[in-house]
Amino acid sequence: MNIAIIDDEIEILNMLEKFLSKRGNNVVTYQNPLTALSSIKNDTEVVLLDVMMPQISGLDLLPQLLEKHPHLKIIIMTAYSTLDKILDAQVGGAVFYTIKPFESLKKLEEKIIEVSKKN
């Protein structure tokens, strides 16, 4: 599976890239969300998108990504699990959200596989 991860925290990018790559996925990471917007390729299937980033918030980036690549399955990652952020993400087109720190990388992987199969 082709996965893009957008997060300003290099530790999160490295951890997720290492874990998901070992599972046979093709993973591309972006520390800058604006670079991600211009660089994500059409063969990308799933995007893990952080909410809080200095250049642009994930919630603001979400509709731009979907406008450019409507097929993307976007999973929002946030340390702020307030209901309004979750609802904003879902209204904006995210298929799922996950709370950081992650409960389990295995459960995150299962959710990525699940959302990638949705039409």
C-alpha cells in the first residue's frame, strides 16, 4: 500500500515510517504540509495527517488534499481529541481519526488497512 504521512514531529514520522515500511508498505513522509500538498502522487492511497502543524493545520490542508486527490483515504492524527476537531475532520472528508500518542501501532495498521478498502 502507498501511504503518505504528514506531521511536523520528526519522531512521529520516523516511528511510523519504520513500522509501516517493515509491514511491506511504500511510505513517504512529509514534515512540511505544504510540500506534501504539492508532492503527493496519484498512487498514494492513504494519508496520515496531523492536525497541529505550524505552516497550516491539518484541518485546513484536508480539503485541499481531497480536491487535488479525491480518492485519498485520510486519517487524522491528533493529540487534541475534542469533539469539535473530530467533527471538523469528518465533515472535511477524513475517514477516521486517531489520538496521539497511539494506543497501539498494530491497531493503527489495522485501521489503515480497513479504510483503504472503503469505496
